[in-house]
Amino acid sequence: MSRFDMRGLARRAAALRPRRRTGTVTLPEDGTAGRERLRDLAALLCELGSDLLRAAERSSEVERTLHDVAARYGTRARCFVVPTGLFVRVGGGPDGRGGELDFAPVEGPDLRLDQVEALQALVTRMSAEEVPFDEVRRALGKNRERPERFSPSATVFGYVLLTVGLGTMRHATLPAIAGYAALGAGVGLLRLFGDRLPSARTALPVVTAILVTAAALRWAGPLLHENPAVLYIPPLIAFLPGAALTLGAIELATGAALSGLSRLAGAVSVLLLLSLGILVGSELLRPYPSGGRSAEPLGAWAPWVGVLLLGFGFLLYFSAPPRVTGWLLGALLVERLVQSTASEVAGATFGAFAAGAVLPPMATWIEKRSRTPDQVVFLPCFWLLVPGAIGLTSVSEIIVEKDTDGGLNSLVGTVITVAAIALGVLVGAGLQRRPRLLLGEPAPSTPAPGPEVRRPEAADGSGAPPAGTGG
């Protein structure tokens, strides 16, 4: 029986089985860091985390990034991150006591895609090597002041493409496309001036919704022979909180309740502001009756053209680097293909789930082959799934059109869609294994070289100390 030892065979089989690599890197702890260095590191991590939140990163991802960067500098970091600010404590023991604490609010507009790419490149470098503090601060400041890649006219044209792309995906007729383009140009100009007046940012969604609604009610019927409600939503695409809704649902699902509720509350407030603007605009003017026949919708190819227009609009309006054009358009087409195919097979909810599940591995695959940060792919794809547009439609139906039954049904559908996308993203992210940086024991100190002391030799030349000297 010794030749048929089952335990031995099991051990040999286990040894032959390929082992999964966790990608964890253990770094020595810097036990000599003084309070001044810890204080500077805490302030630097707060500054870095604030910019990551402005890049629409999840709070859990921000915490993971700050932990890894702190480990690269040889110290521990404990973070408390919400979308409006973060606390960072560095140093101290494993129990969290001691060290230096700092806080930073999240202020300013969201980062553009070119700024997101530069920020992610800096984070990758800081995770790989110990970058000097002053160099990191200069890089962060330079990135915040980075000028827009395209001219104001190109930016407005990009907004027109965004509006036409979203509208074509929802309702594609030639008169409607003309209306999308005209309203998109007007809203693009309003956004251009509003971004240069920080005090007007709060009122800009309401004012824009009022003007868009009034223009649609005045000219949609007699000129375009379209239902004015078709033209309300696409021109407001830059205000739609689709990414915030999805990120909030993801954070709730991962246990970050405070961050998730904060994002969802902000998204709902934006939807209410836009609905308020649509309500005021609809009460200022009544829809003019249409004197003609409605145009025939375009073919099944129109939504796919809308996806491409949406991609080019992102490139121009959000100043994406030109080299990511092909990757971004390919990612949007793949997302649309997965969503539409899965929806045909098992319904719209499964389509949203499948599109969300494909997104993380696809973004990582693109990042490895093109050095395009995954966040540059994530943000446009979130907008492609348009949960914000569906949510605004449902809220406006309840408030403006007093269609409680239809509006509630649309609102429930929005909640289910957001939850499906969030669950899909979590499943897709769970299939990946990202490397982590952990702290180990402090590095052994090398004794300082000193003068060599010769030991007295024995009379026989053996090198042993003479008797009576004490070994």
C-alpha cells in the first residue's frame, strides 16, 4: 500500500496544478520617516485623491490607489473618501493610531478626458517608483491648468455631435436630426459661456432646460412636424447624470453607503433641476400644432451611426487625445452590440447587465494595448447606456405631462437599468486581478563601516584568542 499512497498522489497533483498569481508586491516599511515627511505625504495624497474624484473614480478605487502610493513611499495610509472630500492619515501603527492626518475638499469642475489620461499616467508612475513630492505637485498643478485641446468652435461642434448622436439613438428622422443640431449648437454655446462663469453653474441646468423646452414647443410642430417631447432630452446630454447614477449604485453594492447615497442624491437633484426647467418652459409656451405629416424614421443603421457620432462628440467636447479615437469608437460599438444583442435574447435588463459586465475587461484590455487609461473608456460608455436620459424622461413625464402611471413605470425601469449596469460592472471587475502594494517588515539597516579591528592571533597561528583573554 505504500506504493499507492493516496495522500502523496494528491500532494503531487496539487504541486503540478498551475497556481494563480495574485500580483501582490510587498515593500519594506520606512521606519525612519519623520513627522515633516509624513505631513507632506498626507497633504500630497489628499491632493491626488481630490483630483481622482474629479475624474469620476469610485471612492473604493481612490482608497486603493492612495494605499498603493503610500506603500510605495514606505508608509501606511488610512483613508475616508466621499465624493465631496477625503481624509487621509499616513504613518502610525497597523491599528491606525499615530501618524499625520490631512483633509482636502473636492472643488472645481470634472476633469476632461485628456486630464484624466495625464492623471492616470502619473498614478501609474507613482505606483511604480517613489516620485519626489515637488515633482508630483508640479505635475498635478500643470494638469489642472492644461488648456483645452481644441478651439471653442470645435468644442461647440463636438457638443452638436453629442446631441445628434444621442438623439439618433433614441428617435431618428431627418427633421428631428435638424432640430437636435440646432438645439445642440445653442446649448453648446451656453455651456461655453457658463464654464467661464463659475457663479452661473448652479443655475445653468435650469436656464438651459427652460430655453430648450421653449424652443422645442415653439418650432418643433410647425417647422419640423415632430413631437416637442422628442427634442427635450438630447440637447441636455452634458447635464445628464448617467455616470453618477451608475457609480452611486455600484458604491452602494460594494458597501460604500455614504459615497453611494451622496452620488445618487446629487444625480437625483440634477434630474429634478432639469425637470423643473422643462416644467417652467412648458408653462411659458404651449406647443404649436403641426401643419404637416411626420417624417418616416430612418433605417436600423441610424442608431449605429449615432454611436459613432457620440464617440466623435466625446473626442471633441471632452478634449480626448486623438490617438484614442479608434479604441474609443471600437469600445462604444462593442458596448452597443453587446447591449442590443443581449436585449434581443433576454430583454432590456439583461442587455444592460451584459453591457456593464463587458466594460471592465474590455477597458483593461484596451489599456494594456494602447496605454489608454481605462477611465477614458469607462466614462463615454456609461453615457452610451444613457440611464440619465431615461431617468429625466420619466421624471419629466411625472412633473410636466402629469402622466403618473407612465412616469412611474419609466422611473422603475430606470432604477432597474441602473442596478443592472452596476451589477454587470461589479461582475466584470470581479473577473480581474489587479496588483496590490503591501508593506512588510522595515528594511534592515546596514551598519556603518568602521575601522577594521584585528583579532590577536594565537602563538600557533590558528586565529583563536589566547587563553585567559575571554572569548
